[in-house]
Amino acid sequence: MTKLSVNINKIATIRNSRGGNTPDVLKAAIDVQEFGAHGVTVHPRPDERHIKYKDVYEIRRIIKTEFNIEGYPSPKFMELVKSVRPHQVTLVPDPPEAITSSSGWDTINNLSFLQDIIGELKEYGIRTSIFIDTNPDFIVNAAKTNTDRVELYTEPYASGFEKDPEKAIAPFVEAANIANKSGVSINAGHDLNLQNLKFFNEKIPFLKEVSIGHALISDALYLGLERTISMYKELLVKNK
């Protein structure tokens, strides 16, 4: 099946809104693991408005499942991931003030920069993924960075899904085929939810992993975290 990594940023956002330690982000990370998710994702931003840098160190010590850290490769971020050594680092092109990731890398103009960053991460034995749009040229150039994976930015799919699923998925199928032929594995994330995930997973046969936070944590408010994770996993089973 396609692996599910749960982004727990939103849990940290709620905690930070009141101070203190409620809800407990570390317990959430453990629960995500115990409830069957294949991984935990965090995205520490420079202002630490949700996941704090100290959270990253603490989570790394307590979980056994895959740990994925997203972020812009600033010197501070690179120092963090080299110290923590997560299983995967997902590079995003977000400026510091970004509320959420809203576009992928231009792998043409940033080719040399990404090659250098990925080279550093590989020296530490960290699997790399590049957050990217479906532009075929960007996908082709992503392979030139020596990244292990690309993470397809799925907001355009999610926003078009209800009106025309086949039209919405078409660019992602093309991008996935290009990446697969280039020897690059495929992740996906952003606005995937209980309504659109199954269709996406069925149409992208090479899909390795999805990272889902906002929708999953929102669903968990009504359904409970354990049940919600189970429901998302059911949608990720590959048809035989």
C-alpha cells in the first residue's frame, strides 16, 4: 500500500495558541505511530509558530516509525536536520512568512542550489524529496538534482477534483510517469482528504507516500485520531 505520513503541525498550532503543553505534541507523535501510520511529518518554520525546533529533537528520540522533516533549506534548518538525521527531508521553497506551502520548486533556476543541498543531505544518509509542481520540465530537472523522490504539490488536484476528477488528475499522472521514467520515486501532499485520496492513489500507481496534516487532524476532531488514521489507510490500499 501507499504509506501514510501524518503531519502533526496543526496539533502544535493548537498547543501554541494557549502556551503550556496541551495538546501534547510528543504524545500525538507516539499515538500516530501506535495507531498505524507509517510515518510522522513535521515542518518547523523560522518563527516556530507551530512545530518548535526543540519538538523535532524530542520527537526523533521517542518514535520508531519513519520521521520526515519538511522545510526550506536555510542554514538553521540544515543544521537541525544534520543533527537529527531523520529518515527523509522534504525540501520546500517557502519564504519565512508563508502560511503554508503554496508552490513547488523551480528546479531549472534552482538546479545548482538543490544539487548542493541534496549532496549535503546524502552525506548524512538522509533520503531526500523535493516539493514540486507538475510542470514536466521541472520534473525532468528534478532528476538532475540527484533527489531520491519528488513530492507532488496536490492543491491544484484537490481544488479541481469535485468539478472534474479526470481533468484534475491528468497533469499528475503525466508528472508521475515522467518521474518514474527518470528513476525518481513519488510522494504527494497538500489538501488530500477522505474525499479525493482514493482516486489519486488509484491513478498514480507509482505513489510511495502521502503526507497529510490539515485534513486528517481536522477529521480527527470529529472521528478520533485512531479511527481517522485507519480510514485514510484504507484509501491507500493498492488494487491488485
